[in-house]
Amino acid sequence: MNTASQSDSAVYWDPYRPDIAYNPYPTYKRMRQEAPLYYNEEYDFYAVTRFVDVERCLNDWQNFSSSRGDILEVMKAGMPAPEGMFIWEDPPLHDVHRSVVSRVFTPRKMNELHQTISDYTASCLDPLVGSERIDFIADLGAKLPGGVIGLLLGIPAEDQVFVRELVENRLRTEEGKPMDVQDVYSDIGSEFADYIAWREKNPSDDLMTQLLHAEFVDEKGVNRKLTRAEVLTFTDVISGAGNDTTNRFIGWMGKILGEHPDQRRQIAANPALIPDAVEEILRVEPPGPAIARYVMHDVEVHGQTVPAGSAMLLVVAAANRDEARFPDGDSFDAQRKGATHITFGRGVHSCLGAALARVEARCAMAEVLKRFPDWTVDLDNAVLSSSSTTRGWDKLPVSIG
């Protein structure tokens, strides 16, 4: 029997069990304390939960690789990475592909979108003023991220619902079971083929046009443009990441601020507190709770050998509440100072869209609090999504006032 499984017999974590997923934090705390290297025999994966371990693994791409995917089910299926799937690549190929997109996703360029995003958020919320109830997902989370990504990519407004549903359905799982990835990722990007073909003949000032015309030096030293397959994959990755995680954040914003009325009113009265409040929500409820890595070589973790070829889950959601890093880590403190969270990752694979996500989150919080400084969450009618890859709400209704 694996030595790690012997040492953690008192604590059990299954990322697919809905009863654990609803509130995983007591389990994560026990894992940090009792099984800092955890092994799940049923699904054959290891996991680390302490901040120092998660950060070390994220920075060490040579031993903890993204080349087999960053989702456990993808890794277990042994799927080859689609051409241009830079989040499933390691340097040097990763750096070459990422550099093409990073020209657009600079903090400066994302901050320039602040007013546009604020205006779009206001257009979603203004019709709701005077309502007794709103739903943070249906009324904002399902609209804002798709609208912003659609604006960047050049996807028509009437098609943005289709793109959002495509992303959500891809990540959804049957309750209690792993995600079936064979059909989901076998033809990635194909849904955007018509958009790309049209944009090729009708160039515009959008990211899709830039991807079509970008020139770069590839890993072989060849100066070239992206292949059609790479453009499709890039478009899919950007659309997927931009739609789902910001939607999740908006749901957690509604729940957490709803449960902390004193802090919510302080933020509403002093918008200068918004940036710190956004970071704290990202810390206590990260939209992506865990990141998978493929172990390239035998490595020693907490005195035990993790063999090459293993799957390792880096539990960001557990690391973000590690008391060794964040005093009283389970508590929400909108004015918390000090250590930074690890929600956007570390190292070469840190989230490319972090700057955009922060701008959207700050705009969402500011515009919501302008119009609705008080609300109460209706947890009896809230619905948590069924997904092992992201964690958030399908429905989060609240009563206003």
C-alpha cells in the first residue's frame, strides 16, 4: 500500500463528492494538519494543501509539469494537448505561444478598459433598480464576463450566450463523478471556426484579428504566423477562461458580502476599499480550487517519495486559508493586509488574464454597491454548480434591502 495512504487514513478528500464540495474547508484544514501530502487511492492522485507546498510546485514546472493538462481528468485520459493550448505546455513552447497573447493582456491595456466595463456593468444592473430580488448569476455573472470577452474577441452580442453555455457545459460534471473529457476536448475551438473565417475577410480592432495577423518567432527559430488550429485554440482558451472564472467570482461576491453586512456597508461608503475586498474574496473563495500537475521525476514531499508519472493536485483553495500564511485564514476581512493569495497561480503559468479579472471584479463590486448597498442571500434557493474544475453558483438569489 502507498505510504501516503497509510498516513492519512483519518482524513478523506474526494473532489467529486458534493457533500464535501459544498464546504470543503474543514477537510482542507485537516489535510494541512494531518496529511500535508495526501493520497487518494480510488482516483490515484496526490495533493498538497499547505501554501508553501502549493507555491513551490507551481514555481517548479520542471518537476510539476503542465504538459499533460492542468485538469485531473484530462491528465488521467492521456489526452494530447491541442495545437496552441499554451496552458497545457511547458517552456520553451509555452513561452512562445503565451508571448503572442500577452501583448494584449497587459495590465495597462486592461486598465484602459475600466470605463467600458463599468458602463457595461451599469447597463446590466440599471434595469434591476427597484427590484425586491435579484440573482447575482442570472442578472450579472452570466452577462458581464461574456460581454467583456466578446468585446475583446469580436464575438457578436447575440452569440455571447452560446459561448458562455459552451464553456459551462464543458466544465459541468455528473454529480459525484469525474468529468468526461474525451468528447469535450477532442475538437477544441471548432465552434469558433466561422467567426475566424469571417474575421479573416473582415478585419477589425479586436483580439481575433490580432491573433490572425500576429507574427512571432517559434520554438524552432522560425518567424511565422499562427496556424488556423492555433488561432482556434487560442480563441477557445481565452473565451473559456474569461467567461467562467469571473462569473464564479461575482457569485462569491454576492454571497460573502451578503453574509458580512457591516463590512459590505463600509465598502459601499468608501469605494477605496474595493481593491482589497476583491483580493480577499479571491483568497477565501477562489473560482478554481485546485490545479493539476504531472510529476515528471521522482520527488520527495514531506519525507515521502512521489513517483514520476503521478498526478498531483495543488489545492489553491486550501493554501489560501493556510494559517501559517494567513492569520485567521478562514475569516473574511475586507481590509486584510500582508501576504497575497495564490488564486492566480505563480511562475510561468500564472494567470494571463489576472489583470482583466481584477478590473472586471472591481467594476462589478463598485456598480453593485452603488445600486444595492444591502441584500440578504437566499441560500435555500441557491444552487451550487456541479463541477470539479471550478467552484461557484448556478443560482444565487438575494433579497434587496
